[in-house]
Amino acid sequence: MKVERGSRIRTAQEVLDEMGSALDEGLVPARIFNDAELHRLELERVFSRAWCYIGHESEVPSAGDYCLRYIGQDPFIFIRDEGGRIRVLFDGCRHRGAVVCRADKGNASHFRCSYHGWP
């Protein structure tokens, strides 16, 4: 897997090796935060294959409290339902994929697709 960087071609492994060397000196290379190939590999090898922390129950103390979160590039609604249980919902309409949650956090009795009006 190669990434074009100016006139030099770098593999993701070269970037990771550079980071390992820099960490020994107490430094982190800035490219590690915005390298497109590393981001693609993280999405593929970490976020799609492992359990991911989405939030703590104290963040949604009351029924209807919610927070919008992302796992990789996918949006999820982290909510406490009316029965007091924690739920995680994919933030997208089943038909066209329209986003159903418009705010980062709040309280709601339900979420409805603005395109269809479906709950």
C-alpha cells in the first residue's frame, strides 16, 4: 500500500516506522494525524473489526437523552430509551440513508426521517 508524497512514494509501514523512531525521542510526527492511507487502514483494520467504545451511561442520565457519535465514518445515536435501557442506533433511514438526528446531543422521544416522516 503506497501513498504519493511529493516526489517520494511512502508506504503506510514507513510512516509507522517513522512514528516508532520519533516516539523514542518523545515526539509524534504530524503526518500521523492526517495521512490518508493510515486513515483508510484504521477504518478497515480497527473500526470495522473491533468493539468500539461509544459512551458512558452517565452521559445519558434520563429517558430520551442522547448523544450523536461516530465509529469510523458511521454515525450512531447513543440514547437511553423510555424504559431506562441504553441503546445504540445507526443514524440513517432504512430506505434512503437520510440522517435522522440533527443535533449532537439533547433529549427526544423519537427520531423521524425528514424525507419520509418514518419513525
